Amino acid sequence: MSKLNTQGEAEKQAVVMSSSLFRFFIRKNYSELEIENEEIDAIGIVFSEYLKNKLTNEQLERIVPKSEMYVIMNADNLLSENGFHPALVLHFMEFVKVSSDALGC
């Protein structure tokens, strides 16, 4: 097995949000969707790559919550979307549009 040489390489391979946090994001903002956890996890990996290619690490740190508890505590904040940073929600909407266009949907 090869080991990662730097912290930067490990960060590039890591997802932006844990699978449980991304599942919470989808279920909280898109409750009408009937989707399995495995499908959400697969979307989460692709969305993480999309965000890492689009944003800097500093920008990611500002918009991606650290935990579900942080989201729950900020759910009633008028400056958030169900506890999530509005920029994260907007990037996800753009990701869906770009992905749909690429698939011809």
C-alpha cells in the first residue's frame, strides 16, 4: 500500500462533508426526495469534488458546517438555510444544474 506523502494530498482525497452530515443536508433541504443513503453518499463524493475544484480551502471552511449539531443549533438563524450556509445551498443548486445539463436531463 502506498502512503500519502503530505497533508495536502490527504485533504484532496477527503470529502468536504462527512456522509452523515451530507445525508442530513439532503434530507433537511430536499425532504420531498425519496433517495437511499447509498445514493446520497455517491452524490456527496461527486459534490465534494465539485466544491474542491471551485472553492479554496478557506472558502470551504467558511461555508461547510463542522457537524450536524452546528446545523441544528443554527436552524432558526435568519441568515441560514435550514441551518446551512446559504452559499453551500446555492453551490449545491448549481452543482445539480451543471450535472443535469451534462447528463442531458
